Amino acid sequence: MAASLSTRQHLLAVGLTANAGFVDGLFFIHLGGYFVSFMSGNSTRAAAELSQGNYLAWLAASSLIVAFVIGVMLSSFAVRFGPKYFHQPAESLLTEQVTPHGSAVWMAYALMLLGGIAAVIPSAEMVAPFIVAAATGAINGTFTRRGEVTVGLTYMTGTLVKMGQALASALALRSPVYLSRFLRYLLLWAAIAIGSLIGGFSYLEFGIAAIWLSVVAMTVLSVALTWRVRRRNA
């Protein structure tokens, strides 16, 4: 469904995905090989650690997965019960139109802010990764229809599959439409990859405090989306 997003919506998706990649790269280094966004990686690590009898490592990976799922749930509740002007227009439910949910973005922002605060408080630093994992889970509620995710923003396996299919169709059919889809999926994947790279560099330069760059980015995205939604509704 990423191919059906408008240009503005696609830019929002890219921004949120890059931000998720940023904190993933940052915490991957900080935690020594655990993820706060890539839950497939944590699932594999949890299973591998359990098979070797490393129960504390298994618990750490599993706890990050649980935190991510809790973030998804909080985002879903925000979408269902959040401010009315953030809800998806009723007419869009009858079409293939996809609109972003401001409530989900603000929930992700609130969790990211809380994670940023925890990260710079020595006594709370150890819970920061789990709060940030919840934030990245919440990000995935941005583009949903009838309670189902239409554009996954933090898991790229499906995006890579669609990217490959679009490129194959573009080559086989010589279709600019499929080429455009390929480029959209490529940009979404590049966002999380480049975001992770910047997150890694930022951690090496500023340490855990670099998470506040992510908080600032989430602030900008949340405010921009709110302004856009209110302007649309007006």
C-alpha cells in the first residue's frame, strides 16, 4: 500500500521510518546487538540465546519484543479513541484511500520523549530501550485501515519483497508505473538504512544523549502532521 500514498504521505512515512532506523542503530550499539525497531532480529536472537542457555539475553530480547507489541497496542487505542479530528475520514474507509493517523504519531512522540528523558537519567537509563521500542511499535499505527496496518514503517522485509516484485514488473512490462513503485519502496528501505547509519554515528559522537535528535525529529513530524490535518479538515 505504500505505492498508494500521496507525495506528502510518503514523505511522512519516510521521515518516521528514518527516525525508527535512527534509534535502532543507536541502541544496537548501546545494547551490544539488540534492536528497538527490528523485532525479527530480536526474535532470532532470543531463540539463539535460549538454545545456548543464555536466559538473561533471551529475556532481554523477549522483553523488547513485548515492549514493541505494547507500543502497537497503545497506538491502536490512540487511533480508536483519540481526538476526532485525527480520525480517518469515514469516506476513506469505502475506498483505497489511506490517510495518516495523527493520534498514532503523537503516541509515538510521547513514548519517544519519555524514552529520551529516561535515557539521560542514570537511575532510569536501563528502561529507556524498552520505552523506545514501544515508540517504534506505535509508529506502525500511522497508516491503518479498519484496524489493520496498510504501510509497515519499521519492518522492511515486506518492503524489499514488494520492491523486488515492482522492479521485475517494471523490467518485464517496461512500465514506468511499476518503476515508480520500485523507487517508492526503495526510498522507504533507504530511509531506515540511512537512519540507522546516522544513529550509529550519532551514538559514537554523543552517546545515549543522541536520542534527543530523534525526539526533535518526532516533534517536527508530529507538529507538521497536526497542522496538515487541521488544514485539511478546515
